[in-house]
Amino acid sequence: MNHLDSPLFKALFDTNAPRIVLKANAPDFTILAYNEAYKVATNNNNREISGMSLWQAYPGEESLIGKKVLADGLMLALETKQATKLPVFEYKIPDNDPTETQESWWQLEIMPIPGNDGKTEFLLTTTHNITALVLRERNFDSSVQREEDLSRKLADTHEQLAASNEELQASIEELLTSNHALSKSRHDLESLNIQLEERILRRTNDLEFNRHLLQSIIQTTPVAMTLLVGGSLIIEHPNPPMLNIWQRTWGETVGKSIIDVFPELKGQQFPKLLANVFETGQKIAMPEVVVDISSKEGNIKQIYVNFSYDPIFDGKGKVVYILATVMDITESVESRKKLEESKVALQFTIEELAASNEELAATNEELATTNEELQESQDSLFLKNEELADAEENLGLALESGNLGTYSVDLVSRKFEISNRAREFYGLAETGDIFWGDVVATVVPSYLPIIEKARNKALIKGLPYDVQYPIIQKSNGELRWIRVVGKSTENSKTKAAKFIGVIIDITKEIDDRQKIEDSEKRFRTMAEGTDVLIAVGDETNMFTYFNDAWFKLTGRSMENLLQLGWVDLIHPDDKERYNSIQLNAFDQKIPFTSEFRILNKEGEYRWLLAKSPPRFNTNGLFVGYISTCVDITELKKDEQRKNDFIGMVSHELKTPLTAINGFVQVLQSRARKTQDEYYGNALGKTHNQIKKMTTMINGFLNVSRLESGKLSIQKIDFSLNDLLREMVEESDLIQYSHSIDLSIKEPIIINADRDKIGSVISNLLSNAVKYSNAGTVIDINCYTDEQNAIVSVKDQGIGISAEDSAKLFQRYYRVGSNHTISGFGIGLYLSAEIIERHDGRIWVESKENVGSTFYFSLPL
Ligand code: ADP
């Protein structure tokens, strides 16, 4: 039986509660029946939905959650066979316009209804549309939320209001206080104002009174007065005496600048003085001043006045007026001047009289003075006599101590007066008379004519007598040299004619002179007989002597050489170098050596080697140079030949060596292919030896190039660090005995000849290896200072003495003790020349048995 059609079911089913009966055929849940209330609740619009699946009738496409809640609920009721109450869910249903849907909220109870077999056959579902309720609740919630927000805002506003209220209260209090203070100040100010006004009134009255007083004083005083106002000196209140002096009326002056009224004042001192009074506030007063006043008609009148300018200050100490007071004293000055003129005339007459009186008195005085002078000259004559006697005594003493003898000969009696010292010189008796003959007897006879001649000259012509001659001392027969100097004295009334003078023993001087002459003679004989070119210069760098060899070489006479010298004959290529070496040595007074070419008299250049030591006298004073030059032309030619030979040999040696090297390289590559270790090693060593030999030959070749000036420098920019790395790698290949430590601090690019600098580094490295023990370390450093790149190679080897260090860079120089170590002494020489051609510097720091560090620097 179909229960759904039963009247009982219908009666129960058609209630106000919306209901629907679904078939328990999950998941379709076919709609079997539904009541009117359901139609209304679900807005069915009279659609016939019986027989449709629930999901077909209400697709609920936009209510995924609601659809799930419903489906899950139906399934749950089915499974549990229990009445199931679903939670509230949203399920959209068709709107009045069936194309639209409307939001709908539902509450469902599902009642499973079993069939005869006990299985659930139907699901009776009561469906409450609670949309209106939900929406109402929702509205209520949001209004509650709004109310809460409003309350919060209200509370905030309340707080703010309370705070502002407090501030307002505080401000009102402050305002009240200020108001109080203000009204008090106003009160004070008002009373002050009243006081001030009273004071001003009093002061104005005082001022008015004072001004009035001043005006009355000025107007009534008999002295000329006026006021001058302000910087432009406006005339105010000139009194009648002033107007009288000015020769102007009140109307012509008052209220006008004094300068405008009297333009002639401009050139005078007054405007400046007045300005000064305004500036400084200092009164000025001057007596008897000349003033030029022009009358209205323009006539200038000169008057004399005493005047004063008195400053009148305002309350602040500023000058506002000047009270000018003038007293016309022209009359009294003029009468005084007249008086003075008559005084001058009187004075003149009196002076004339006095002058004639004075002349008389002067004549008297002159006579008295002459008398006095006569007396004085007598006194001084007496003193002079005494001084003379003293001087004579002093002279005697001086002569004795100076090893001088004195003599005088009476020309009439021929008697000698001779001092003791002079007696000693001649070997004469200490006492007793000496005559001319005694003295002459001691003289070496060959000198007698000379003495005689000189004596005659002195006696006859009165010329000084000065002769030197040898004597044989009478006492011991010794030879002495004597110099006698003297002069005849004139015959005077009191004294007879005499011959007086001094005698000096010059034996030592003569001996010394002889010695010098002998040595000079020897020097000259030597100098003249040699091929060495000798020249002597003085302390001013001027030549004083040339030997004959110079004449032979240059064809210039001694005179020409002394005048012209020979520096102009130096080869132009050598001149600058020679001059700089010579001048430098001269400045320092040190010896110098130089090689240069000089043009000989045949017109060909000869090579000279000059060595010039400085000369010093016995007191150590510099007195010039002595220079010796030898002709080294042949030596130079020999050297050239030797260099050419070395160059040629080196060149010839290189050709076969290059060929050998080529073959060795071919063999090496074969040995590598056949992996023949023995041949490989042997050829490796051969290759290294060839390399060493090539370096040696290159060294010689470079020396020969250098000597003949053919060593060229090809500069390029390159990395010094890369070059150092290459050199170290190359050295590592040749030797295994030392470890080489290369330290590079920064990238350095230099402009230089890469190959040549490479050979310098290679030489320093191979020396470091050669002159230090195996197993030691060699440090290479490379760095820069402000202007240079610097490379140093440091070893821990045998080191070099200071003496040898100075010579290491010379050609072929080798330290004597190292001859067991192979080498030619050209590596450092070449290195130094290469570095010098790069304007660089090479040097060594070393300590014997500790090690050496060689450095070179190149400009960046
Ligand atoms: P060579 O080494 O071929 O003799 P060099 O010109 O390179 O010629 O060196 C000149 C001399 O300087 C050497 O003979 C040696 O006495 C000395 N010398 C050079 N380098 C060093 C060094 N690193 N340690 C000690 N002595 C050295």
C-alpha cells in the first residue's frame, strides 16, 4: 500500500510545518511528497517537483556549504536510522523571478521511516525557513558592534575633553595671574608717566629760562659773541659787538651758515677748528689771530682778534652749540707793533757800537793766545825729546830681540858704532873700537865691488843702502850671509854726517831659498824631461805652469797656454763631462781622474788620462791643483781591438751554439716520444749547460757592444712582476739547489728594455745562487717608493767586504778570494751600465759570511 496516499498520512502531513518526504535512495533522494507549507517556505512557485531528485528540484549551486550540510545530514539519518537535527545552514532557493535565487537560512529535522523489511524507506524532513530570524540577528549583531565602537569613541572623546578642560583651567589661572600683574604694571606706568610729565615740564621751564638767560647775557655783554648751531654752523643770537666786527646786520646773519655769510673763511683755519670742537667737545682759545673779514662791498680787511670757541652740550653730552667769543684787539696789536719796530732800530744802533768794542777786545785776546801757544810748544818740545829717548831705548831692545844688529858709521872718522849682536854676526871682538876696514875684511872678496857700488850710490845720491853678501866670520871662519840696510843722515849744525842702519843674519833664509831653488830646479828638470803632461794651477783655478810636453802636444807656447789654457781643445763629446768632473773636484778640493780626447797640433785627437791631486801648503791651505796627463791613445786602440776581438769571437761562438741547441731540442722531443728517461735527463742537462754558455757569450758580446757604444736600449711598457716571475721560473728549471722566494706587493708597470732588465735580474739571481750554499733561501722583493720601482735580491751567502763592494761594478772585477767559483767579472759591470742607461741606480748591502742584498731601482 502506498502510505503517502493514505488519508491519515495526508492529515498528519499537511500541517503548518513545511515538510517533504524523500525516498531513501541516496544520493538522489527522490522527492515523493511535500506539503503546502513546504511550497511556500521554499518559494516553489507551483512547480511540480514530485519524482525529481532533491538536487534537481533545488540545485543550490551557489550554496556549496549548505548543500554539503544537507547531504551529510541525509546520509547520517540514513546510516544511523535516527532522527537527525541539522545545524542552521544557508541554501539558496529560487526567487519570485525564477531566474534569480535568494539568500535563505534553514533548520532541518530528518526522520528516517522504515519499510516493512525494517530498512529505511523514506526520510521525512521538516524544513524551517529561518531566514528572517537570521537576518534580524545579523542586523542586531552589527548594531551591537556599532554601539560598542561609538561607546569607545565617546569614552575617548570624554577623556580628551577632560584633558582639554584641565588645560583650559590652567590657562585661565595663568591668564588671571597675568591679568593681575598687567593691571599692576599699568598702574605703575601711569604713576611713572605722571611723574615724567611733571619732570619734563619742570625741565622745559628750566631750559626756557636758561636759554633766555643765555640770550640776555650774550646780547648785553660788551664782548663780541654769537652762537653757532649744528654741524653747518648756523648763526644764532649774534650780539651787537659781533655784528660790529662782522660789519653785518642781524637780518644778514641770523639763521644763515657762517660759511655762507663769510665765504672767505673757507680757506682759513676756523671751519676746521669749529668742526673739531663739535667732534671732541674740547674748548679752543687762541690769542692774537689774524682774520680776513670782507665788507659787504667785498673789500678784505685784516683784523687781530683773541677768540674762543666753547662747546655747549645737550643732556647726553653731545655738542649742540658753540659759543664763539671774539675780542677785536687790532688796535692794541698795531700800536704794539709800532713800538717793536722802534725798539729794533734802537737795538741795531746799540749792536753796532758793541761790535767795534768787541773787535778791540779780540785783538787783545789774540795777543794773549799767541803768548800761551808759544809756552805750550816749548812744553811739548820738551816732552817730545823725552819720548824720543824712550823710543830709542825701545828700538834697541826690539832690534836685539828680533835678531837684528845696528850700526852707525861716522863718515868723517870712518869709525863704526856697532851693536853687540852685529859684532856677533861678523865674529868681531865684543869690545873695542871697530873701523870700516875691520868689517870689510870679513867679506868674501868677490862681493866687495857690489858693496862698494851700493855704498857710493847711498852716499852720493842719498839712496837707501840694501846689500846681501857672504862673510867669513873672523872668530871661527864660518860662512854667514849678512844683509845690511842703511841710509845716510844729513849733516846738521849739531851733528856730523852719519850712515846708520841694521844688520841681519840671513844665513838660514839663504839656505832655505837655495833648497827651494834646488828642488824647483829638480822638478823642472824632471817635468821638462818627461812625456807626461804636467800643469800646475793655483787656488783661483788659473794655471801657473805647463811643462814642455804640453807645448809638444798642443803646439801652444807656455805664454799661450797660460793665457788660453787647453780646455778648448777637448773633443766636443768629452768637454762637458771633463768640465763637470773638474769643477766638482775643485769645489770640494778633492783629487779627480778623467779620460778625454784632445786635439794635438797635427789636428788629430789623442786620448789622455788625467790625474789631478789638490795641493796644500804647510799650513794646510789649499793652493791649487797639479795635474798630470798621459797619452793613452795606443792603450785605447788596443782595448778597442780587444773588444772587437771579444765581440767577434762571441759572435762566432754563438752560431755553432745555436745549432747545437737546435739539435738538442730535436733530440729532447724524440726522447720524450720514446720515453727514454736516461737520454731525456742527459739532454735536459745539456740544454741547461748550453743556456749557461749562451748567457756567458751574450755577456761578452754585450761588453764589446757597450765598449764600442753599440749597446742599444729598446724601451717598452711591461709588467715588472711578470718578468720577475719568468726569471724565477727559468732559474728554477736550471737549478734545484736553492729555494727562491718571490714577494710581490703591488702591480708595477715600467717603461724599460725588457730583455736587458731581464738579464740584470738573471745575473743577480745566478750570483745569489753561485755565492751562497745550497739549501739556503734567496728572497726577491719588488716594491715602489714615490718615484721608483725597486727590486732586491737577497742571499745568505759569503757576503762581500766593504772594500770590494765599492769596486764590484767595475769591469772584470772579481773578489780575490772567490777564484774557485767560475765567472768573468762582467755580469755586474753590464748590469750597472744597463741600469745607468735607464737613469736608475744599482747598489749592494752586504756583510761578510752573512749575506748580500743587491738592489736596483728604475724610475717609474
Ligand atoms: P762573476 O760572478 O761572473 O765573477 P759579476 O760581475 O757578476 O761576475 O760579479 C763580480 C764579483 O762580485 C764576483 O766575482 C763576486 O766576487 C762578487 N759577487 C757578485 N755577487 C755576489 C754575491 N751575491 N755574493 C757575494 N759576492 C758576489
